Amino acid sequence: MYEAGTIDVAVIGGGHAGCEAALAAARMGMETMMFAISLDSIAMMPCNPSIGGSSKGHLVREVDALGGEMGKTIDKTYIQTKMLNTGKGPAVYSLRAQADKMAYQIEMKHTLEKTKHLRIRQGEIVEILMENGKVAGVVADGGALFRCKAVVLCMGTYMKARCLHGESITECGPNNLMPATKLSQNLLDMGIRLYRFKTGTPARMLRGSLDLDKMEKQYGDEKIVPFSFTNTPEDIEKEQGLCYLTYTNERTHDVIRANLHRSPLYGGVIEGTGPRYCPSIEDKVVRFADKIRHQLFVEPEGWDTEEMYIQGMSSSLPEDVQIEMYRTVPGLENCEITRFAYAIEYDCIDATQLKLSLEFKEFGGLFSAGQFNGSSGYEEAAAQGLLGGINAVRYIQEKDPLILRRSDGYIGVLVDDIISKGTKEPYRMMTSRAEFRLLLRQDNADQRLTPIGYEVGLIDEERMQKLRDKEAAVAAEIARVKTLTIAPKEYVLELLEQNNSALIKSGVKLADLVKRPELTYEKLAPLDENRPVLTLEIQEQVNIQIKYEGYIAQQMSQVDQFKKLENKLLPTDIVYADIQGLRIEARQKLDLIRPESLGHASRITGVSPADISVLLIYLEQRKRTRSKE
């Protein structure tokens, strides 16, 4: 071992969590070093080459609103972009972009290399040094010791990783890259609990070997919506690529059923728990035996490659079975596989060992983020990485950590879920997990979180002022629309009739017309002669805030009730075993997780409303006892 230098923050891992953690720490002024087993794996997309999707798009926009990088990078490197769920309400609209994965990697890596206070280094970290319960440094496999004040663990799926398909088992990380083999034992020796999880990826195929005419063409949106609030549609508009849709069939399923015994997933070779919401094709056929087909999206991996990605058909079956299976699918009959599907097993932590700041409860300055926390997905990883990087800096600065609540954003929901409830399988973000989702829309992420990013030092004054100007413009236009009266003139009645909207007999406020389900602020433009020229972004906010005003007010009231419990903090020295009336399971769970507030406690699996009532009484009694003393 030799002294290699002193830094402030060490980020272990160069995936999507590591990139955001390292950039946040460096941009906040800390001397930061990111360690990656291979610099060629920085920001790699070993599975689906896309960013966003249902609920995941919310996370990307929140990362951007706080000052992160993922949204800016995908805006520069997308192949195709779509807003999903537009047939539903705006609460579940979610942006998704197909990525040129190599261009994305190159762009993100170059951003890291150009960032002041940030260095990147290739190598495996094998030990975390602790002194008096606090981080003191990290040791690389070559013996280099870097003294530091905080560490963010972002190892993704590399820890003791092994890839499997059929009888083939390779000790490696994603895409045949080297695994991290030594740090797991160091963490176990520290007393950190680890789980064994698994995920997987489908095969890649040569475009020229596919009959794309047998598939349904999938086009991108004509109206482009950027991920980053710093971009306008005009900034990123370009010609988009095509994706394709095809389906499995009974022949496909017969091949799979006949060979289940050769799948390591069903043969007992795989020990780890797989993702419930992104199952392998073997899982789909077994669990949904009544389904006669499953949809598959055939998507390009980049502009400068002929490889296509078969979304929806990950597998760990042997190569010969994969060839037979894929070739039963319309359009894939003559497919040439360039990379076979595989499952990957890896070590990750039990995230209930973390605080809501993503710092370990037992180890000062040691933070953890991304798939290593038991989550799945690039977007979930980036969100945690950004929060971990911010809080590593605030730990060094001796400031209170940034805690995002469930009412603040999807990031808050994600972190609260994995820490309060834990996860026995790779956790995936979904809109249904957010109880305040009408308030946590992807379109207003900047209004919710950019002031926080500004406060912590990741948003500059210019961007903050643009947000203030936007909010002022929205408020002014809403006020104008609420006072503008529309008379029942002939052209007004014609427009209402064209939109199958009830006719009016006397003057009504324009805002009341906007609230009608079949009408929008945009559709009513012909009735509004003096309407100011506004950006599409501002028009969208005016429409949503007027149309859903009553529902938003109702949910704000629910948030107020939620915050009352969140603001009732639980003392750190509380001894749950001594509290009379708590059930045994509740005592055990509360003692294990050590919730920070009554609201946090209420979401722990095994803690009932009756237990919360007991805690409320205990807190009141404790308060009275302390006041007498």
C-alpha cells in the first residue's frame, strides 16, 4: 500500500449513479475522484439503450431540475423520443427516449473529464478505510491509498458478478467486463448486510438479418419535449429513427416450455432474486401461461451500428435454445445474433441500513446509491447517485443532509420505499407508488426541485431567474384567464359544438371552459383575441393548473396532513423495546430501521396504525417528562 493522494469525495463506480454522484460533488466544489473498473464502462447501457419511460421519465426530469446531467446527455444523443401515457391524465405522462448508447457514453464521459475538481481513474477499489466509525480513505487493487472524507458506493451490478445462459457461467460484470471481486468481503467484514439479486438482458441482432416489413413501425413524436429544462424543443429537434413492434406466439412459448429445465433460473443455478416488473421471457411464459403472445420492441442501439435490441425478451436459456426461440418470432426468422441474452447475478445491500440521506446509519461519511441499493434501472440509479453526491458534500460541510420527502418528488418516493420497506427483489419505480402523483408531474419538476438545486449549489442564478420568470408568466396568465368573460357569440358556439362541448347561454369565464374535459387552453385560443404570446411550456402549465385546480388543492391538503407526521421527529436514543403497547414485530422493525420521523415509521412494513398511536402517546409523555426536568 502506498499513499496516492488526498481527496474530499471518492465515488466507487462509473455507471449512472456514479456519474451523477461525482458530478454533483465536484460541482459543489469538492475534490472528487471517480473509480471505475473500466473507463470504457462509464455511463454504459448494458441493457435497454433508452432513458425514461413510465415514471422513470419523472425521475430524469427531477434529476435535471436539481442540477443533474442525465437529461442533458440524452437530449444530445437520442434516436427517437416519445411522451408515453398521453391517453391518460398529465400525472402519468412520462417521457422516453431511445438512445444512441455509444454516443451517450462518450458524451457523459467527456462531461466528466471536463468538469473542474473531478478526476476519473481506472481500477478496482478493494477496501474502505474507517477510523473511529468514519470514512478515512479507499484502497485500490494496485495498493494506492486515497485519503478522503466521504465515499459514495455506486457499484451497480459488478459486485461478485457472474453472467449465465444455459450451462455457461462466466465470472464477469455486464458486457463481459471485469467484476468487482474483493469489496464485498470488506463490506461483510464491516458488518454490512448483503443480498444476492439478479437481472438480465435480451439478445442483440444484426439489422440486415431481420425482416422489418413484418413488424409494426413505431414512430417518434412530432412535437419534441426535451428532458432537460435548459433546452427548448427547437434546441434538440432532429430527424428521428424508427423502432418496431412484433410479438411472440405459441411456437415461441412451446420452445421455452420444452427447455425450461436448461434454464439456470429454473434449474436452481441462479441464487439471486430477479425483478418482478421486468421478468425474463421464461418467467413470462410460466407466470402468464394464459397469454398467447407477448409484445417485443425491436430498437436500434445507435446510429452507427447495425445491432438491434429485442426489448421484452431477456433470457438465460442456452445459445441453441435462444436461436430456436427467437427465430419463431415474425421478422426474426433468419436473425443473426451478435450478443446472446444472459442473466447476471450480483451482490447488493439491504437498503434499510441507510438513512434517508443515503448515508449508512453505522458509518459516518459512507453513502450508497444506485443498483447496489437493490433498485433496478438507469434512472433510479442516477436519482440516487445525485442525492448521494449532494449529501456526501453536505456531510463534509457539516450541514444538514438534503432529505427529499414523498411529497417532494419521485426521488423521495424511491428513497423512502427502499429504506423504509426494504426490497427483496430489484426495485422499480412506478407511478402507482407515488400517492401524490398529481402534484409530482414530470412537467412541473423544475418548479418543485430547482429551488432546492439552487440552494445546494447545483443551479446557477441565471437558470433560477428563468424559473422565476416562467412562474410569474404562468401566474399572470392564469389570473387573466380567470377574469376573462366569454360571451355566447356565434363563433364561440361553433367552436364549442365542434368540440362536442355544451353550449353556453350567457357569459362564462374562460377558465371555466378550460376546466371542461373536452376543451383545453390551446383549443380555446380562437376565442381569446388578446392572448399573449407564450411558450408551449407556459401554455401547458396554465392548462394543467386551471383544469386540475380542485384536485390539486385536495392533494395539497393531503400533503399538509402527511407533513404533520413527517415533522414529528423520533429521538435517536429511543429504546423501542421499552415502549409499552408496541407489538413485538413493530419493536423489531423500528429498532432495525431506526426511522427518523413518525411518518417514516408509519411506512415500515410490520408497523400498524395502532403502533403509530402508541408512539404518539409515548412522544407526548416523553415531552411532558422532559419539560418537568
